[in-house]
Amino acid sequence: MIKESISRKIFRFFNGLFMISMMIICLYPMLYVLFASFSNANLFMEHQGLLLKPLGFNLASYKMVFKDPMIIKGYGNTIFIVVVGTLCNILMTAFCAYFLSRKNVMFKIPIMIFITFTMFFSGGLIPFYLTVRKVGLYNNHWALILPGVINTYNMIIMRTGFQGIPDSMEESAKIDGAGHLTILFRIIIPLAKPVMAVMVLYYAVGHWNGWFNAMIFLQDRRKFPLQLILREILIQNDTSQMTGGVGLVDQEAIGETIKHAVIVVATLPILLIYPFLQKYFVQGIMIGAIKG
């Protein structure tokens, strides 16, 4: 074994120290929100400085959060949008990527140029709003799904992944009588699991965190996704529906812990999904970086 030099040991020590410091800086805000959500409201209002543990462990904030019917309704709306929207995204993106990844496709380059053009130029918010309203999607969850059913950047990554699959497998399937749908769903997609996992994560996180289009296109409050409800609570400081039976002094105190509890409730599901896709994530995203 080659003996490690002193300068190398010093570098590794400070490099490790720097990475640990960065990890703490990135992790602490999440821990602060988590500790605050489990804290006693009055103790939390009196506390100043760093928060290293829950102050008087208390679940009152979470109980009040789940008493609010809009939180539950928002959860249901968001789950519908995420599940249905991601399925539509993956299906349509796969169709488009498969078509553009095949050889000898007529007008493939002009079509790709037109698609790529949409990444850099758009008609703007007002034409987008008017188009959605004219086609009858206004105040409908489909307004949050159909207009963005294909993301150009994601499609390019998926197309690049499909291009990396050997042509011999497709040719063998055609000899056995397989059509394009059979080749796509039984050969291409199973062999492109890393890319598909990255696309699922990208689209699902986008739908889960989406609130701007919902704010524009949804008028009925019962159709609001969770993130729009969260926006009302955090920006408009509206926790009245959850603290209706509490005194004015206590209402202000528990309102602060409720805000942190809502953040945890809205963030936790997507954090729990990520570890199951993480093993595919690096491999899948590198595909789009290595090949053009």
C-alpha cells in the first residue's frame, strides 16, 4: 500500500470537516421545523436562538392540522393530481421520446427543433390562461395536468436513454412480430428503469409542489391542492379554521407551531418516496449528461 502523505491527510480532514458543516447547515432548517412542530406553543413563542429539541413535546399542532377539513381535502386533491398527472406525463413523454429516438423517422430533426423551441419561447401567461379557459379546463384539475403533460427537458433525457438501448433488441422483437407498442412497453421501458425513475421523481415532485397554476386556474376552494392551502396558511397567516376554539393569546402562539406542522405534513410524503428511487437517480440523470 502507498503511504498517504501528510498534506493528503490534512486535505481529507478539512474536506470531511467542510462536508459535515455543509450537511449540518442544510439539515438544521428541516430539523428546526420538525422540532417546532412538536413543541408546546407557549414555550416555543418564548424561545429565542437555536432550537435543538422539541420544547415540551406536544402533538396539539398536528391534531389541529388534521381537524381542518381543507387540509384533508387538499391532500386528496394533491394525491389525485400527482398520481394521474405523473401517469399521463410518463406515458406521453415515453411516446414522444420513443418516436424521436428511432432511426429513419421522417422529419425527425425539424420536429425536434420545433419541440426544443418551446423550451426557450412561449406565448406568455395571458395567452396560456385564455387557451385553458377556452378549451373548458378552467376550474378543473385537468388544467394542472394536460397543459404540461410533456416537459421538453424531461423528454430529451428520456429520448437519450432510449437511444442507448441496442438496436439489435428492437430488431429481434420485430422479427418475432412485435409492434411498436410491444417494443416500447415490453423492451424499451423495462430496460430504461433508471431514466423512468428519474422522470417519475421529476414529474411527481413538480405536481406535488405546484401551486401557481392552481392559483390561476382553480376558483372552487374545495379543489385546491395541498400546496395552495399551505400558501394561505404561511403567507396570508390564516390559521383561523384550525384555532377557532382557542383564545386570542393562545391562538397566536399555537398558530406558529401549526405553520411548522403543516410544512412537515406537506413535505414528508415526497421525502419518503425519494429513498426508493435514489438508487436509480444518479445513473438516470447521468444518461442525459453524457450523451447528446
